[in-house]
Amino acid sequence: MDGMMLLRRARDAGLAVKAQGDKLVIRGPKEAEPVALLLIEHKPAVIAALAPDATWWRRQLAVRTLVWLVAGRTRDEAEALAFEDLAVEWHRRNGEKVEQGRCAGCGDLIGGREALPLGDGNLVHFDSRGFDCLLGFGARWRATAADALVGLGLKPPPSPGRAAGCIATTNLGVAAVRGRRDVA
Ligand SMILES: [Zn+2]
């Protein structure tokens, strides 16, 4: 469940919520106990939404959505692209770094096979045996980053199916313009 939404419900119920390390400190009226229990049930999402940088990520989503709107995208596209921008950013900062010499897709040693270096410092197998490692890693880091962003209170894109196609094209375009590989 969305951490920000839970925090809003808590505030409406008169609860004061703080994070202390990995603990939640909740104070408020007795009748708000069901909401407090809900917060505890979804503790990781609530703690993420309380993180000091959660505000920065939420503001960035608004700013980047506006940039894409100004660039002539529809609202749905702009929101999806902004979210994807931030998923790439989150992955760059916090994403999985696979041990040197190992494939980020399948986890096996690169061995004597051809490998593709990615913009995040990871390597994936990339040869005549196919693109499964590249695609698998791409899907994995995107899902992890999207979960983390939702945990920080960001609204996921409105239409993931349509957005995914538009994202894939645009991101590859962005990567090409910047002259580097940003995405798997
Ligand atoms: Zn592999």
C-alpha cells in the first residue's frame, strides 16, 4: 500500500507518526487505533514515505512531468516518462551492483562469452545466445526502482502497458543523444 496515502490517513485520524531507525513511533487518540495498526502492517512503505529525501523525489516527479508536458506529451505520457526518468535515477543511485565478472541478468560468470557493459557499471551476457540476460536485468531493476519510488509516495504511471512502449523508445533515444547507454 502507498506509504503517503497511509500517512495522510494517519494525519486525518489525528495521529502523529515518526520514524526512529526501523521503528515507527505513533501517537494519537485511542479511536485511531485501526489506522495505527494499518500503518504498522505496512511499516516499510510508511518508513520510506517518511524518509527525508521522499519530498525531493515527489517534487522531481512534478517537475519532470511538467518538462515532458511542455515538450508536447499528453499528461499520461508525461507522467509515465517522468516516472521512468526517476526510476533510472533511483537505479543509478541505489540499484543493484553485481560483482565484477558476473552477468547482472543470469548471475553466472561472464566467462568467455561476449558481454555488454551497461551505464550503471553492470555487465550482461550479450551474444548469439540471445538477449535474455539484458531483458531480464532490465525488467528486474525497473520493478525494484518502481517499488522503491512508490514506497517514497510517488504515483505510478497511469497506464503501464501503453507507457512501457513509449518509455522503451524514448529512453533509448535519450541514451543515444547522450552518447551512452543509460538503460538495460
Ligand atoms: Zn547472463
